[in-house]
Amino acid sequence: MSIFGAIGHWFESLWKGISGQLKTNIEAFLRSFVADDLGALALDAVVFIQSEMPGAADVAKRDAAVAKFVADAATAGHDLATFAVSTLNWFIETELQAMKAGVTP
């Protein structure tokens, strides 16, 4: 084995280790996010909008999910009025990724 092959193999092993650990950490984060109160509300909003607006554009779905999320959070006693739009979008997008990763209940 040449030195270049050995170095390439070392980097490949390193990358597999890092990406494997990263995947584990992301899955753990998504599981804890879904279990959180706001995460559960975001899940409900995403599931509802997916069933109610199956043919809608992604941006329209996201905006509708954010609106439902904010309304449901207010009903649950969480005031999200001071949250930035990007933060509200983050909740919905994170929940969507959790669904795609299969870590939602």
C-alpha cells in the first residue's frame, strides 16, 4: 500500500466516524425536539397541513404550518409573538426534517 493510499484510507475512516457520530447526534436532537412541548405543537401543525394541503406549494404549506403552530402555541399558553419569522420557520422545517428522518412518533 502506498503512502497516498494509506492517507486516503485514514481520511475515509475519519469521515465515516465523524458522519456516523453526526447522524447519531442529529437523530438524538430531533427525538428530543419532537418530545418537547413546542416540538409537539410543530409536529401537529406539519401533519395537519400535509393532510389538508397535499397539492400546495412548499412555501404555502410552510406559511400555513407556521400560522397553525403560532395559533396552537397561543392556545397552549406560549406567546410566540416576539419570535422572528426565521425562528418560526425553523421550528416547522426542523419538524419536517424529523418526519423525513422517521424520528417522529
